[in-house]
Amino acid sequence: MFESFDFAAASGTGGAGSLVQLLWPFVLMFAIFYFLLIRPQQKKQKARATMLKALSKGDKVVTIGGLHGTIVEITDDIIVLLVNDATKLTFDRSAISQGVRSDSDSK
């Protein structure tokens, strides 16, 4: 009534083929993660590094904490911002979040 079936004998010498079939979903998942997560993050880090290198005296910037100021002194690691007419604050270069465009820059 019940027939026994030998799966190992039925597959024959297709062990390598089944391994490739087993790996395809993992390769596909890695490709999806790369294009949706890893690559955009790398592009964002590269753009941020370029922005930090391009900072110069007189640029208006925003810090990570949201403080707006104008760069009055800049070295390799340190930036001094003028916040109002008399207040100067010192920050690490990495604390700068973004540059701010003034209306005269966009014309």
C-alpha cells in the first residue's frame, strides 16, 4: 500500500545544483539590502564628507544641535562660529550638520 521513496537516490548527482538553488535567495536578499540600504548610506556619507571639506570662512552653517551661525575661524578639526554680534562658539568640524544658503547665493 505505501511505497518507500529514496530521496537521495532520486536526486542523483544533483548535489551541486541544489546548493546553487539554496544560495539564490540569499544572493537576492543581499542584492536588495545593498541597493536599498548600504549604497544610499554610503552616498550620504560621501556627500557629508565632501560638504565638511568644502567649508570655508564666512559660510553660514547649522550644527547637529540646530544652532545657526557663521564660520569666523576654521582649522582641520575645529570651527569657530559667530552666533550673534558678539558670541563665538567653538565646535568640532564633525558637529556641522549642513550649510545654509542665503537668498543672495541662490541668484
